Amino acid sequence: MTPRYTLLALSLAAALPALAQSTDAKDKTQLETVVITAERRVERIQDVPNAVSQVSGDKLDALASGGQDVRFLSGRVPSLNIESSFGRAYPRFYIRGYGNTDFRLNASQPVSVVFDDVIQENPILKGFPVFDTKAVEVIAGPQGTLFGRNTPAGVVKFDSVKPSKAQDGYASISAGTYGSLNLEGAFNLPLGGDWSARVSLLNQRRGDWVKNTYAAGPTKETEGYRDTAVRLQALYEPSKDFSALFNVHHRDLDGSPRLFRANIIQPGTNDLVAGFRPDRMSIDGVNEQTLTQTGGSARLKWALGGFDLYSVTGYESVKPFSRGDIDGGFGASFLPQMGPGFIPFPVETSDALRDHRQLSQEFRLESTAKGGFKWQAGVYLFDETYVVEAKDWLTPLTTSTRQDNRAYALFGNVNQDLGDGWSLRAGLRYTQDKKDLSTTSSNPARLQAFNGVTAKTDDSKWNWDASLAYKLDRDTNVYGRLATGFRASSIQPAAEFNPQSQAKPEDITSFELGLKSEFWQRKARLSAAVFSYEVKNQQLTAVGGGNNANRLINAKKTSGKGVEFNLELLPVPELLLTVGGSINNVTFKDPNLQVDACGNGCTLRDRVTAPANPAAFKFAPTVDINGNQLPQAPKTTLNLTARYTWNLASGDELYVFTDWAYRSKVNFFLYDSVEFTGKSLTEGGVRLGYVFGNGKYEAALFARNVTNQIRTTGAIDFNNFTGFINDPRTYGISFKAMF
């Protein structure tokens, strides 16, 4: 047994005698029923013919201990990966290995993120903090016939706690490593009559803990942040036939971009260099990041006799600015000094969004009549406008790109009970999507040399899905699902060293067979699925290749196959165990797919089709990437949690909770190299808590990444062996009061 698994086993062995459940664990002899809204209706998770995972309650609170951003969900459910090269802003989501590594601010992603029924299209919007949240659902595979914005890879759905007429709430505080301080609270306020409201607040802080060893650098320390968010909801219920839920939210972030560290990877290996210290850097650039986000929504519901009409209106606006030292070091080979290691040339850039506005409107009809036939139908409208401003601080050259994106969709879904345990669900969707892009520059002549400063796209597509389910008995269902999905064309604007590029629309066909069962007198719940999908013309981002640029390309075909499962066990009333995992084999199937590889002499595993030729200004070799695993797509993931409660004679409770997530190695880029393959990563957390005062108060100690395993989780591809890492071990103390 390797040291990593030995540590994991010892931690579990130590925790199992005293691990926690929730405050109602005393009399619990069966697993609680899990209800979800993955198909826009409230249903038992066991009855939905689709792979769905949910995180909620105490588990959600424990995973977010210490102020983690949305990336804390990565690996905590099967086939979900979340990473970022921006830090707390701009998370990139992957489901079943299918995602998009594009880091530009006008990028699109095949995983749709939905906050309180409003789709967050721009990647910057997807990083809104997770607080006062009822549940997070991860729905795998194409979902376009149920959600207004097409979702070829799947949906990550966040539902906040809604207002009620009970006067209650909570407040929590935690403090820990690196001067972190996290405050969170929510208060439910009956306003009298037909109105109620809920106010939710969050403030997360951490000090700068990475010190700059380069004395002349303007950034002396970094990696700290101050992240504040508020959400105000008001619910109006004048009768049983009408309700209106209003939501206003705001976020303000002042922090640091992802810290790039020059030459931290040992050439010829994917090890960190000897003597590497996570709390040290040597950069000569400025690292700063700010973000302001404001949004609102109105969800109206009318009961019209036989069906309900829903209207969901959403508005979002975000203004991020991020500036960073991209080469990760100081100086350059042609300057008097440089380091750490070899720095061919310095790069310091910034990106910002100006005048961003996203408007969305959905109208949806849902049948309510009793019987074996149910249906939904809707129309979705989307309008987004923004300006991306990119600046090279060493040239200096500033480019501004305006993009307008307008789309609409018609969608519908039916559910028919066929009798004798059989049921059929099917859906249809039509999408039209238009983009209009134009780029200007502070040096127009220089930008025009690359051509392509304007572009337009106009795409339309029919998609469908169908699932057939059979109920073996009251507690066991099997199903098959066939679905298609679509993502519209993307445009990469021209930059100083990069011509404009476009990617054609991508299409996916996905097939899934699944089993869902409750057994052992409802002390066990299992969901498992095998899946296969094929993406035609998948949109890919080819980065680097000797300069700081990225380029959009299409792969003729991508093939994905795998298996995933979730298992919950309640062997005794005090102990709750969960285990989940996935195997994903996701590869390119295109014999003509070639990209420029690293410009730093990395150790390539791919076939070189054209060598580097610096004399002709070709600084990187071209390689064949057919058959490679997709970037940021681990073949294997495994997650587990364990909770045990000690019920004390006083009526109080003592608990311990532990959670672990493992992912196998990942490619950082489209090509395959030794240095730019991230090692497998295992991260674990532990929480020891004491609940008292009849369940109203909780004090806890917590730790994240308890084994302090440090890995490169991403890299910069054009210059040297620059990478970035996961967070080191953190720990702290928390207190929560319910009222």
C-alpha cells in the first residue's frame, strides 16, 4: 500500500469510532429521502432517469469549511472537475471529462451553471460564492430540453434557501490559517400579510501568505483576498394561485489572481523542483484582481388550472479586472538578471470586462393534472453584451473586443407512464444563436497585420432526448437515456501576437444506462451508470506554442466512455458513509489533429510532425495529438465521506466528519508531455464538532488538505516550466448559532 493510501486508511480508521451525522441522528434508522429538481419538478432522486448527484446539508457545510470558493466541489461527486487559472474568479467546469480550458473572458463552456433558475453564461459569473445554499445538483449529460440554455456536458445547479414565514436564521464565524476570517449569516423575516423576506450575507478574508523574495518586485506578497457577497430575497404569496420570488444579489472581490511560479517543475519529470516552498515567489510584475458583480431575478408562478405558468427574468452584470505576472519570474535572458531559472522574455498582462450585461427570460408551462401523462414546454430568450479589454503592460498594447450574443430557444418535454412499471420521457429543442464581434486596438496597424478584427456567427440546431425506465420493484429502477446537445460557434479575438480564430459548432450524442436502488431496509442507496458519448467538432483551445497566445480549433471527433456510481450506507443509526467514483476514458479521434507543443523543450510523448525552427520564428514543434486524453479529464476519480455521532447523556452531540477526494493524473494541455502532466491528487478534510443547546449551537475544529499534498494543478505553456499549485493544508475553528 502506498503512503498516500496508508494515510487515508489510518485517518478513516481513527475517525470511524467518532464520526458525525446531523443533529437528528439519534432516531435515524433509514436513509433520508433525497428530492431534487433536476428535471424542473420535485422528484425523488431515485425516480429520475439520469445520472444526478446532490450535495447538501452538513456535508455542504463541511466541504466549504475555511472559506473555499466553488472549487471545493471538484471531485466531491463522480465525474466533476473544477479548476481555474484565475483564482477565485472564473472557474472552469468539466463533467465526464467534457469541458473547455479556454481562459479568455469571452469563452463559452459546455457545462451550464444555474443559480436560482438563472443560467450564468459568462465564466466570470460562475464563481459566485456558495452560501446559505439548500442544495447543489450535478446533472450529467445533455440537458437542453429542460433548461433554457443548451447544456451539452451537463448542469451544475445551485438552489439557495428560500424565504418562509418562520422567523429564524443562523450566524457563523470561523478563523484559521493565514489570518483567514469567515463570517456568514442568514435571517428569515416575515413581513406580515403576504410577504416574507430572507437576507443572506457572506464575508471571507485571508491574508497574503506568499512572500516575494525578489526585493525590487512591486508585489511584495500575494494570495490573500476579501470576498463579500449579499443576497436579498422577497417572496409574495397573495393566494394559492400566484406567487412571486424576487432575488437581488451582489459580490465584491478584492484579491489576487492565480499565482504563476516560474520553473517549479523539474525538467524530465512532473515533480516539483527540490527546495520548492509554497509560501515563496520571485516575480517582478504586479498581481492584483478585483471583481464587482450585481444581479437580480424575478420568478413568477401562476396556477391556471391543469397547468402552471412560470416566468423567470434574470439580469446579471459583472466587472472583473485581473493583472498578473505571466512568466512567473523576474528579468529575462536579454536583461542583466533573471530567475528563478531561465526566463526567455517577460510577460505581464491584464484582462477586464467592461459594460457587461446579461438579460435572460424564460416562460415555461408545466402540467399539473393527475394521471400518467405530464409535460413541460417553454421559450428562452438570451441577450448578452460586453467589452473585453486586454493589455500587455510591457509593450504596451491595449485591445478592446466587443461581443454581442443573442439567442432564443423553444423546448419541451413529456413524461408518459406506460404501465406495468415502464415509463417514457422525451424532449425536443430548437436553438438559434448569433454572435457579433469586433476588435479595436491602441495600435490599429499592428493589430490589422493579423487580420480578422470583425466576425459574425449564426447557428441553429434541433436537439432531442429520450429515456425509457423500468421499475423492477418499489425501490429499484433501471433506465436507458439517449440525448443530443449543441454548443454554438465561438470566436477568439485577435491579440498582439495572435490572429483571430473561430471554432465551428459542436454536437454531442450521449447514451447512458443506469441503475438506482434502495436496499438493506433503506439503509443503503445506490446509483450507477455506464455511458458513452461522441462529440463532433469539439471546440478546443490550443495555447502557447512559443508565445503567450491561444487559438480555437475543432476536433473532428471526441469519444468518451465510462462508468460512475454513488453509494450511501447507514450501517448503524450513528454512522453515515458515502462513496462515489468514476472512470472516464475521453480521447480525441482525429488523425489530422495537430497543434504546436511547448516552446521550452519539454519531454513530449506525442509524435512530432514538424520540428521547431527558431530561425523561421517557429519556436515550438508541431505534434500529432490524435488519441490523447482530453485536458483536465482524469481517468479515475474517487470520493468518500464518513460521519459518526456520539449522543451524550446531556443531550448534546459530539461528532467527527471526514471527506476524501482522489483524482488520477491529468493533462494540462492538448498535447501530452511529461512535465505538463499533473500528478494524481488526494485531498482530505476532517471536522470535529460539538452540538449543544438543544441543537442551536455548534463549535467545531476543521482542517482541509490534511496531508498537505502539494501538486501542480496547471501550467503556462509558452515560456518555461511555469505552473501553479493547489492550496496547502489549512485549519481553523468555527462557531455557528441557530435562531
